[in-house]
Amino acid sequence: MKGEGRVACGQGEALFQDLDFPSDDTSLFSDSTTPVARLQGNITWRRPQEICQSPVLFPDNINLRHAKQGLLGDCWFLCACTVLLKNKHLLNKVLPPEQPQWGDSRYRGFFRLRFWQQGYWTEVTIDDRLPCIHSTLCFSSCHSPTGFWVALLEKAYAKLHGSYERLWAGQVSEALVDLTGGLAEQWSLGDSGSEAEPRSEQDSEQFRRRRLDLNLLYPVKDDCVLSCSTHRSPGGASELGQYHALTVMEWLDVKTVSGSKVRLLRIRNPWGRCCWGGGWIGSGAGWKSVDPHCASDLQARVAEGEFWLDEAEFMSQFDDVTVGYPISEEGHLKSIYTGCLLTHSHQLPGRWVKGHSAGGSRNSSSYGTNPKFWLKVSERGEVLVSLLQQRKWRNMEKHAQTHLEDTENTKHQHYQATALHMWKVEKKHLNLSRMLNKPPCASTHCHAYEREVVLRGQLEPGYHLLIPSTYKPGAQGHFLIRVFSSSSISLSALRSPAPSLPLTTDVEWETSYFWGSWAEGKTAGGSRNFLSHWQNPFFPFTVSDDSAVTPGVNVRITLHQNSPDTDLLPIGFHIYKVVEGECAQTIPRDEDPAASCVPHCYTQDVSLACSLPPGAYAILPSTYEPDCSADFSLSLARRIHRKVVKSQERLGRAIQEEAVVGLREAPTEKIMNNKFDALKDDDSGDHDQDQGSPKDGEKEKSEDEDREQNASRRKMVVPGPGEHPLQYNYTFWYSRRTPGRPASTQSYEQNIKQIGSFASVEQFWRFYSHMIRPGDLTGHSDFHLFKEGIKPMWEDDANKMGGKWIIRLRKGLASRCWENLILAMLGEQFMVGEEICGAVVSVRFQEDIISIWNKTASDQSTTARIRDTLRRVLNLPPNTIMEYKTHTDSINFGYLKYYYLKSLAG
């Protein structure tokens, strides 16, 4: 319970003072990196009775109970507070009724509020001293100056987070979960600032899908809380604000005088003022299309800070929608997809531990070490599974003066990119390695930098294996798995983690699981010191005779006892050689073990890695003394020779996750020779096109010959049988130059090396998995990825009328950003048709540079769309500087720079 035990009260009628959250700057500021820091020294603290004459928690007028934003950027929290005004049951849970208020003889100057945190309701006690400027609340308030429930709730939430400043910028979905204990989901409405009417057939399809998403919510629109947000000020709605959240109060379909229907949405701005000038504001033209009585009724519903707009305006002016799941008075979630009550729920905590259970994404060979959970479904029904990670703060000390990094956005500061995958399995016959090589039956869309990700499905009866993961291996954190279902379910942790083993590129570790128990008088035989040792359970296995497996450790076994830490037994095991095809019980009683994990230890897990010759074996696990009862599990990992099956995951919506076989197969000899030649540190020539110049002489080949060569090469690269074709063929290039030398177009063209071309997802990964990552390249090196037939040169016909977006990155970010960018290109996320030519990553000594090239520099709408998509796929913070440069300017600048450097060289 937050706040109890730290009370300052005197004798008699002294009012409560919270020493844990005092009325000073330590409760206002954490690191003084937000605009609220400008208020330092100007804030005083007053109790409600010192602010107005007759303070109350809730004004009588319902419209005046709504939250109004002050000088603190917590619109996300205030939008979520709307759920409490719609659900009396939740309001009483968060702000328990019958607490003594002002004017009551029992009033002592404090209030108790509750928030849902990591699976439980946490009580927060605060005093009612509130931050003010000149006797007026400076942060959030009710629309009525006498109502104080919003200001008190905001203070309690600030105490929960550590300070008011930590409420600056957040997610509506997080606040909704904290206030309800339920679920919330966020949907993107598309590119920021897109026009209301689709500009192309492709845009039309995107627009249609967004309309369908909104229709999906219509059956539960009166029960759920809906919030919308803008990421930037779109054209025609600059007053909506940048990175601002608003609330959808209601939405309905209205019949027009022509007989058609128009969908209208009433929006409330937490600022408390109207900020929209569309066709449905005041005497706007939109109202002329509906019946006058209907128009009058709808306009009368508009309160202070509210306005109407139609669905087309809504879709074009807002970027995201957040919807909170309705919750019944009994505390059951209501599905926003089907409207069904999800009356069954379970939750279990877990954590990722570096070196043990932080296996990373399915790209990583250690993925199988991630925590695992059994979900048992009794009958077919709708199931929602959420992965909720615990927020971490970069600066937990209130008085620390270090600033948060400018280059990371808010989500990346506090959360790992996480995802959930689910497999349908037979619990008694689990081979983890083989199972993970199959596609999951359900999964979240991708690894996302969100506090909570949600997986939904209609599941069949039986066992399902859940694996939560972070994108990066070794990323640590605590999490909570929650399951909501319309049918009976059970959730349990699989307590036998797969062993953490180093995997090579030519072999694979196959892991199997066994479950058993030591039963007193039956199978609890004890150690080899006792004659009853042979009563212990046996688990047979074989080691194959495979000459392709390199010498070394080929077996690892982990024994896990399912006992609490306070009641552990000493455990160990022996491995015995047996005759293949015969029962393990035929082992001679004087047989020495082939390997042993002893002495017996009082621990949860014991493990042994060893090298065993080919043959048949049996594992005999035991406690030290006989007749000690306990359940246990065994994991057996054997090294085998098999083509590695690898799932190439990524952040974002690049390419749908595929299980790709044979990624480690080398490309053709010609391609590999090109590749290794390209990666030589040859500084004999000069290479950087940023040092562009006029032509020094005639090219060795004419442009016609180049086109013929490109056409011939394009015909050669085709998807293989069963492979997944890309929309365009692409070519990887590499270049390196010596800094300081003047470069010409000819020398640049001679230096740039083609690594190879590809036409399918599988072919791409064969190249990419062999390539050095940009972060590991030496200075003044470049990777290029261009559509086949387009050279990474300004003078190429496809490039000469175009330009490029340029982003300068601090060291350490290039590898991640480059991968996200090229996956977005291959997955056609930019949605600009043939406009994209290619992308370049340039490694320099002090910084790295990423750029994306397009064909038509004069098409401003296309370049703006590329810019916005680039921000999204690279997860760039809003203050990132992006520069657009036409290739014509680059060529002209190259002339000047070339002659200047040449003159310096004498």
C-alpha cells in the first residue's frame, strides 16, 4: 500500500501530510527534461478548501465532471478517466465511496485511491494538497471549479509513477488498463495527414479496411471507451495539436435528407475548447444534409470542448484509435470483436533472465530458452492472451540530474519490443525443437515496443504452448501473462527451461521433455547408495551415429524438481548404457554409469553437458534418500545434423513471418566471389559518390549496353520452386573509399561492387544472413540495396530526376535501422508504387547515415509519404532531423567539391 506509515499529524484536528509524496519539487519533477520544469519555483500547494468555498468530489452537473487538461501533458491519462464516468462500478473501485470529504467532521485531509498494477489492485494514499499557481490548479481539474476528483486522481497516479513530471507523455491504453484492470488495444488509422478521399486504388483499399475496423466496434460502441490521437498537426486541423489524445464521446449513423447515411462522431478535447473547423462545426455545411430537427438535437449535445465530425474527417485527421474493453459489474471483460463475455480468466507472472531465459525472437537460436506456459482449453471458444511487461524507468532517483536520451522515444526508454507466439501441441509428446520449426497457430503481429501486446483467437480444445519473447536476446524484464476466455481454461508455467546451448551454423540441437514423479514406496528409490536405487524412473534415449556432427559436447540434460524453494530435495541423476531394443530395467546392477550429475544438490535444477558415443542410453533421476516424494521434469538436448530452420522475424510490418529452410546454404560461387571481393579493404581506388564529380572520360560501356546487361541479369534471377516471390527484384552493392581523396563518377563506378541479386524472401535471407552488419564495418563503407537494373548512382536514368531522404544516426543504431528499412522496402510498406529506387547505409567515423532514394523529387506528396513511413518503420523520435536532397543538387555540389579537392591536391 503506497503512502501508509509515512504520516505527519499533530494533536487534535491536524490534517494529514504525506511525507512519501511531499508538497515540494521532489514530487513535481524527476529529471526536469519536460516543459513542466519551467514551472519550478512558481508552484504553491493548497488544499481544496483553500481554493474554493464549497469543494466537492463530483459536481452535480454531469457534463462538468469531465476532466480538463492543465499545464501537464497528460491528455492520455485524462482520456482514460472517461471510463470511470461511464462505469459506476469501476469508479467505486478506483475511488472508494464514503470517504470523509470537506465539511465532514471525520475529514482529515487524505484520500485513498486504487490502481491496477501487474495483476493486483494497489491502494495509494495521498493528502489533498494540490499544486497551484496563484490559488488556481495548474494541472488537471474538472470543468467545474468546485470538483476535485480529477485533481486527486491525477495526484495519486503521479505518486504511483514517482512524480507529476513522469505523467508527461504516455499511452491511453496503459492508463485504461491501470484504471480498469482490463485490456485495451490500439489500432493505426494509416498515414498521418492523408487526404480524406483516397488518391489511388491502393489508397482506396487501405481506406476501405480502416472503415471496416471502425464498423467492427459498432456493436459495443456504447460500452467501450474510445480515444483518438494525432501524431502531428495535419492540414486543415492544426488546432488538434501534435501528439495529442482526444475522447470519442459517442458515434452514430444519421440519415441524410437524400436517404443515405453519414456516420458522425462527437469528440471531446481535454483542453476544454473547440479545436476543429470542419463541415460539422457550428453552422457548417454538413448540417444542411440532415433533417433540421436531428441537426438541432445533435448540436445541443455538444458541451464545452466538444465538436462533431464525420467518419471521413475522422479517418483523415487522426492517426491512432485506442479502445478499452468493456467490463461488466462482475468484473468480466466483454470482447470487442464478438460482444461475448469472457467469464474465465487466469494470470501468471514470469521474467526473462539474461543467460537463462532471455532467448530473444525466433531469429535467435536461443529462442527455445524463453519462458513457456501451458494453456489448456476445455472447449472451443474465444481466447485473448496478453503479455504485459513491467515498466522500467531510466532514472529511478528523483534527485538525479541525468537527462533521458533525446534519440530514443518514450516507448523505447521504458519497454522492450515483445511478442507472443502460440503452438497447438500434445502435452505428453513435446519435442520443442521440432515444434518451434513449425509455424505457430497464433501470434501477435510483430515484436512491438508496447507495455502490453494482445493475441486473439478461436481456439480448439487441448493444450497450447505460449512463449513470450523480447526481440533482442539477453534483454531482461518481468512480465505478466493474462488469459481471458469464453470457455473454461487453465494456465500453468512449464518449469523445465530448454538448456542454453551455443549453436553452430551446420548443426541443430533437438530438445525433448519428460515428466515424472518420485512416489514413496514405489518410484522414490534414492541414490546409488541404496538397493532401491533401481526403482527410480527410467527415461531411454539414443545418440545417433552421425559423422557430420563435429566432436564435442553432444548431450545436455537438465533435471528440474517441481518443489517450492523452501522445500527442496537433494537431486541428481545418472546416465546408463543400455542394449538397444531392450528394456532399461535390464541394466546390470553393478553397471557403472556412462555419466553422472552428482553429488545430489539442494537446488531447483541440476544440469550436465557431456559427450556420449553413439548408442542407447537411459536417464535415471533420483533424490539422495529413498521415499522422498516430488514431481520432476527432464529436458534432454541432443546435437543433430540437420539443415537449420530459421524464422526471420523483424520489428514492424515488413514481411509476414515465414519459416525458411536452408538459410545457411551458401549462394553460388560467382555471387560469393563478388561478395568477398567487395568486402576487401582496397583503398587503391576512390569511391564515395558523396564526392561526386564530372565525368573524367568516356564510360567503358554505353548506356544501351548497361540496359541490355541489366535486362539479361533480370531474366536470370527468379524465385525458386516453393519460394515466396518479392514484388520487385533487388541487388545488393558494396563500396568503400579512402577519405580525403577527390572522387570522380568513373572511379566511383569502378569501385562499387555488386554482391548479388535476389527475387524471393528466401533468396534475400541467404544473402543477408552472410553479410556483415553495418555496425561492424570500418569507416567510409557503404551498403546499397537497389531494385535490379538501377545502379546506386545519381546519374542512373531511374535516379537522375529524383532525390533522397537523409537521416544521420549516432553510432550504434545503424544495424537495426538498416534492417528495418530494407525489410520495409521489400515488404512494400511505403505504398508509393515504383517510386522507391533503393536505400543506402553509409558508415562514417563520427556518425552513420541512412538514406532512401526515390525517382521523382518534384512529387511532394510522395516524398512526404516516404518521410512519414520512414519515421514509423525506424521508430524515430519526433525531434529527429530529416533532410531531403535532390540528386541534381548533389551532382552540382559534387562538381564544386571535386574541383576544390583536386586544387588542394595540387
